[in-house]
Amino acid sequence: MTLSFIARNIHESITLKLNETAARLRDKGEPVIHLGGGEPKSKAPIEALIAGAGMLSSGEVRYTPADGIPAMKKAIIRYTEEFYGRLVEPANVMASSGAKQAIMCAMQAVLNPQDEVIFPAPYWVSYPEMAKLCGAIPVAITPEDGRFEPRIEEIEEHVGRYTKLIILNSPNNPSGVTYSAELVSAVVELCEKRGLYLIMDDIYHRLLFDGRRPESCYQYAKDLSESCKIIVVNGVSKQYAMTGFRIGWAVANKKLIEAMTVIQGQQTSGPSALLQCAAVAAMNGPQSGVESLRLTLENNRNVLVDRLRAFDGVNLVVPHGTFYSFPDFSAWEKSSEKLAAFLLDKVRVVVVPGKEFGMEGHIRISYCGSIKDIKEGMERIRWALDPNAPNELYMGGRKLVRDWL
Ligand SMILES: Cc1ncc(COP(=O)(O)O)c(C=O)c1O
């Protein structure tokens, strides 16, 4: 069988694969602790469930316009005004089946084969693969000295005649850091100067800690006309714990949204009527659930950070938001793949190898689960690695004896 060049060069999503591995082991009765997850455990807002159920029971669930139902567009416009201070028109917004599809459509609308897409490392695992799906070339910028924020000069150095697009994701998956205002404003300026598109992937922007507030990239733009090349992407997955609803959106200039809509229309048609209806209810309903999720995550972050700080040799940049941390474990094991496989094998803890995010030596540890899982997971990791830890550990009622240190 001959598969296409693209099919042969695209990698499976490691995070989805790990979810499957964890589920398989759990089905076998293994006491797995999943610290590799990418979704909040809280329930979707009740308003979303009621609205979705109402539409479902009406039996009137039809095709939708390719760019989203009017109520969804209205909700996105209101959201953009509230969080970005910008009044946009319906023709400036497109609803998608998840932020992922919004990013993909934006890439397909602007990239030609051989064009280059720049993003800082560590990066969301999907950016390189999505660029490759367009026949484009991913260019990851790895900041010097293991920092999680590149200097603008490091980005500038990589801008060449084929560069078409820069992607910033802040707060960032997997590091949890927010980029400084200096960096974001310098990137906006660079894009304006060089005529580049800029995707701001803001999917975690309301899940911020320590008093930080979501920031609008538009405040740094000189050109807010219909030739503005900023594409803001967001969605309901993370902030409303609605990952499985698959609703996201993009805000951009009208011509680009029109092109993205044509692409989306030919790929999947408009996003599901049912799920847009639920998303609208979440976005227009009481927002206390977002704040309570944010508070829970901040508390979980604190618990995890305490545990990581007590770990000799582990370097950690304290996350500013999201539900991820990205500690450097290279003092214990240089290969993040080996370390992740070892932790799963010996103590049944799932973490994601940093190599997948473009930074070897690190692992991504999520704190979107329960405090109990975070504490027990970290205790198991410590036991597996630290020769000074007691020789025995009880895991899911089983006694383990360490025979590898
Ligand atoms: C940085 C980033 N962008 C986009 C997405 C996709 O979100 P959605 O579920 O809306 O497709 C994710 C999901 O993990 C993510 O981490």
C-alpha cells in the first residue's frame, strides 16, 4: 500500500495515545495515575447541558452555516469585546469544531507548500504536524539557557523569505508560562513590519494564577483595519471543561475568515448545531464555573509545585496558568521518553515526554486531576527515582519493592 507523503510524515498525537494507554491499563485493573491529561475534570456548565438537551429532544438538529450559527457568532463577538476590548462584526468570526480546527483552517488559508511557520519551544504537540499537513515547514525556536520565553532577536533571526506565520500560545501548553508583554508586543510589531500572520492561541487565557488577567494582543497592534493579520483563536474546551463538545473559534479580518469558512465548509461543514447551542449557553451563562475551575487549578498547581520543589535536582519554572507544569528532570534521566516509559512501567504514572513538545529532558506533568492523584503520583515518581526513598511502596493495595536503584 502506498500512502501519501503527508500521511507518512505526520505523527500520531502523543497525548491522545497516552490517554488510550492509560485507559487500557485501567481496564486491566492497573492502578494508573494519569498526570498526562489535557482536560479539566469538572463538569460542563449546567446551562450548556440543558440547552444541548433541549435542542436534542426537539429532534431538530440540522446542518449549520459553515461559519457558525448566528447565536454562536454573537457570543464570540461579545466575548471578544469583553476580553479583547475589540468590537468585531459577524464577518470577522468563525466557529469551528474545536480551536484545533480553527487553527488548521487558518493555516490552510494562509500557507503554501514550503512556507515556514515559526513558534517558540516548548510548543503544543500539534503545531508542527498541522504545519506539515499544509505542506509547510515548522520552525521551532528554542530559547537559549532552557528558558521558556525566547528573546525577540531569536525569533527575528529565523524570519526569512518563506516565513508566513508565527504562532504564540500564552499561557503555554506545556510550560504553563505566560509570555511577557514585551515579547508579545515585539512579535506583533515584527509581524506588522514583515507582513506576517500571527496566530494567538489563547485557549488557556482565563486559566491564570497569582492575580494575572487575560491580555489582549490587539493593544499592541498599530493596524486594526481589515488588513490586520492577527488571528485570535479560542474555545470552550478548557475554560468551560467542555473538551468533548469540540467548539472553538477564530477572529480575524473578513477576507481571511471568508477563506477559512470556504475551507471549513468543504471539510466538515459548520460545527454541530447541538454543540454550538451548548457552547453559546456556557458563554452567555453565569461565569462562576470558570472562576471556580481557575481557583481549583491554582490550588492544584501549588500542591504540585511544593512536591516538585522538594525534589533534588529538578528545575521548575512555576506555571502562571493552564494545568501543566514542565519540570526539567534531566538530572535524573536525560531522555524524556525513557523517563516517561520507566514511570509508566514501574509505578503506573502517566506523564508526557518533553521531547514531544520540542524540549528534551523535561516532562509534562498535568494538575487537572484530583489533589489525591497529584500527591500520590508525585510520591510514586519520587519513590521510583530517589535512592534515599524507602525501599517499599504500596500501590493500589500491592506492595512494590524497588530493585532498580
Ligand atoms: C495550546 C492548545 N491549543 C489548542 C488546543 C485545542 O483545543 P480544542 O479542544 O478547542 O480543539 C489545545 C488542546 O489541548 C491546546 O493545548
